[in-house]
Amino acid sequence: MALHRGEVFGWRRLALNVCWLALLPVATACGGSDDATASTSPPATTTPATPQATLGLAGELNTPGALTLSQLQAMPATTQTVSFSSGSGPQTHTYTGASLWTVLNQAGIQVNAAVHNDMLGKYVVATGSDNYRAVFAMGELSPDFGNRASQVVYAETLNGTSAALAAPDGPLRVTAPGDVKGGRYVSGLVKLEVRSATSTATGTGGGISTQFQLGGAVARPATFDLTALQALTPVTRTVGANTYTGVGLWDLVNAAGIATNTAVKNDLLGFYVVATGSDGYRTVISLAEISPDFGNQPDIVAYAMNGTPLTTNGFARLVIPNDGKAGRYVSNLVSLEVVAAAR
């Protein structure tokens, strides 16, 4: 039977479509298909990679940036068991991680070589993914001074097995060994920022001090001389061969009314006090370090040593009994200024 020209083209189109249909199963097998009969082999599957935890390093560091979990794990690791109280009751954890001091020190804490013990005038803010934060004084962390064994932890031992630190505590958390409560155990840690203390106090040109100002973020600023200090409840602290008499640093600051924001959870943990001597020498103490609810350190403002009034050290001297070195012992005290770390 003779075909018309249009019919010839129609048959050709039909033949081409059949060829494409014959090739179609091969193509769908490469890209996957919703049709279970399209291929006898199951489509290849891949497990999405879990993003690594990262820790931002910022502020007064020579090499700010970010550390990955692998980089933290490459640092010398230690395991510590810590206990503290929390809203849900007593807690005990065994964590593994890198020393907080090592993390900061390897990034290069910036110091002014012309300022004696400049590092003691600095602090670090640890911040979680929910913007919760806590302050640690650099002198508190330094092995030469407070030697607090805080860590950036990434693993926890549970039932004898170490595993990655799970939410809500992880993937990273900072620890505060020795703290009574767990407020400074910042969960979901995302950032460490080193800062210099901001203080309006300055030295008075040196010499023997006869009074100091207690001010800053407090409701009741005050001026203290020897008579005013002696009128307060005395405490004693023995350091080596010497016994100091004075007033608890926390008692002084707390009685002045720390201006915390009750709407901010544990707002106190974002505060510090700057102690300044008559020669301008200064050091930072975090308020959490001395609060009975947290670090509970026995720091005092001393006015006598071994039963004798202080002389060349001024009428009052800040004494930090548990520090390894006396760099945070501020002699000839002229100022205690309470400061809230800027957000």
C-alpha cells in the first residue's frame, strides 16, 4: 500500500519515540526514580555530614577566628569530674576537653609590655548559642595566679563510655570547677572574647593610700578609710606565714547593692570588680569568683597583717589568698569599681 508523504513522516516520528522510550530506563537508573520497577538496583544513598562544632575566638587575641571540633580535639586533652548544684538538683559530670587557658593562650592574649601584669586587667566572656554568658577573670584562669582548671569540653563519660557532648549541654561547654552552682557552665558554647577591663578609676600618683572609693554599678557607692573598715565585721585569712585581718571583698561589694538586671538570668555572672592602687596598678576579679553561690573565694580587703596595721602597703590592700602568686594583691588601694561587661 502506498503511503502519502505526511504518513511517512508520522511513522518516522513514532519510531523515534519508541527509541527514546527504550533508552528511558537507563537514564532513570542513573538519577533515581519514584517508580520501583524502573531499576533492579536501589538508588545510592548518602548520609548528610553533621556540621562540626565551632568556637569563635574574638577580642584582644593575636589570632582571633574560629576553632573546629577537630582542632580542639588536637589540643592536649584532660578529663575532669565536676560537681555542682543546679535548678534540677545536684549534678556530677565527667568531661573531656581542652584547657580554657590553653585555648586562649595559644591564640595569643594581647598584652601591653609597658604595663606591669597587664594580663591581670583583662577578662574573658564565654557566650552560649542562646546569648547566655559568664565572665572569667584572666588572673583567675592563669596557672601563675588563680589556676582555675576550666575547660572547653566536647565529650562526657556516661556509664563508662565517652561520647560526644549532647544537647542541650553540647556540642561544646565551658566548665568552672569548684563553683558551688553551675551558672558558669555555659552550655552550647559558641564564643570566647578577651577584653580589657573598663574602669573610670585612675591612680593618684602613687604613695600611701588613706582611703578608697567603692563605686561603679552599685546602688550605694561609698568611701572607706581605716576607721570605716574597722567598724565592719572582721575576717582573717592566713597566707603562708602571714595572717591578714580585714573585710571580705564580697561582703563589701554586695552591701553596696550590685546593680543587676533581674530580667536577665544570672546577670551577676557578667560583672567584675576592678581594684586600683595609688600608682595606677590594677587587677580584675570576676564577681562570680567571689560570690558564695559560685566561686566562693575568700578574697579580702586587709587593713592589718599579723596584728599590725599595714604601712608601705597603704591602709588597705586587696589580698587573694588562693592565688599562686601575689600579682592580684593590690597595695595602696584607692578604688574598687564594679562593672557590668558590655553586651
